[in-house]
Amino acid sequence: MEGGDVMKCECCGAISLEPVELTQRETEVLVYRCKGFTINEIAVMLKVKPYTVNDHTKAIYTKMGASNLAEMAVAAVRMGFAV
């Protein structure tokens, strides 16, 4: 998805609804994480090391302004990612 800057509300910390730009691999990781797969399970499915999946997850958190998996999942739904 194409998008703008990630922003959080100053008063409540709510994640902006502005879409963000994720790589294809980050999008795959996002969907799997939102479906409840662990980092190790995703690594096996994508044939990469768990460290790589963890790095993608951190990048997604940063781009979405999320600080945990629950915030990432909420932001993904609000931004229109098919999860």
C-alpha cells in the first residue's frame, strides 16, 4: 500500500489511519502475525531465519506506529490490510 507518515494522537496515542508503505515481505509477515502465527512458524513458512521475521516485524511496528502485536493488528485492519 502507498501511504503517508505514521502519526499518533498526542493526547491518547491512537494510531493514525494514514496508510503506510510496506514491502511485499513485510505485508506477508504482517498478515501471518495478525493470524496468530509465531515468529518461528513464519520463518519456516517463508524459509528464512527467525531473526529475519523479527526484523520485518520491528520494521512494521515502526512504520505503523505500533508498540506491540495488538496495536499492529488494529492498525492493519484500520489501514485496510487483508488480515
